[in-house]
Amino acid sequence: LLNIVLTEAKSSKVQRGIAGFEFVREKAVEVGDDVLTGICYYHIAKEHFKNQDFEASLTSSNQALDSLSAERSTPYFYETLVHRGQTFLKLGKVQEAQIDLQAAKATKHNHIQ
């Protein structure tokens, strides 16, 4: 289901992508899947960022990190840190961005470093 939404989000308008990720997120919450919930929030944050809604992107990034905090080994946790760092930069919050981008360097996932 998530793959279908990801494919659709790439080929459609931002709001449609957000709605799809929200649908999957709701299902993930229903079954108690925190990792999938966090992944959905991460993709929602990216969609908001593409739409230049940086405050909403920041909110969704924070929700993603909260959901993924128990699974810091997943690459999505570190990808979300990088994304939130980029969002902080867009909001002019350089110090916060530096903290996130430095923390993301701790990952063992080479594609993120």
C-alpha cells in the first residue's frame, strides 16, 4: 500500500500525495506500527517541503522522529533528521539545522552520510 502511494505521489499533485500518506498513516496507527507511522510522517514532511510549507514540514518531521525514536537503527530516522535539518535551514534556524545534520552523521547507513 505504501509503495502505491509513493508512486502516486511522484506523479500527482502534492495534496493528493499527502492524503495517500495520511491514509496509510491512519492504518499504521490502527495496528500500532510506529515505524510505518514514522515513515508516513516523513513522506508527508517531504510533500509539505515540496509545496514550500516549511512549518508543516517541520511539524511532520517532528512527528516522524517521535514515531521512529524507538527504532533509531532504521535509515528513515536519519533521513528524517537530514530532512528536518534542511527544513530548519529554510526557516532560517541555522543552529537547529546544524544539530540535526551533525546527529545524522552518526548513522551507519552510508547513503545518508
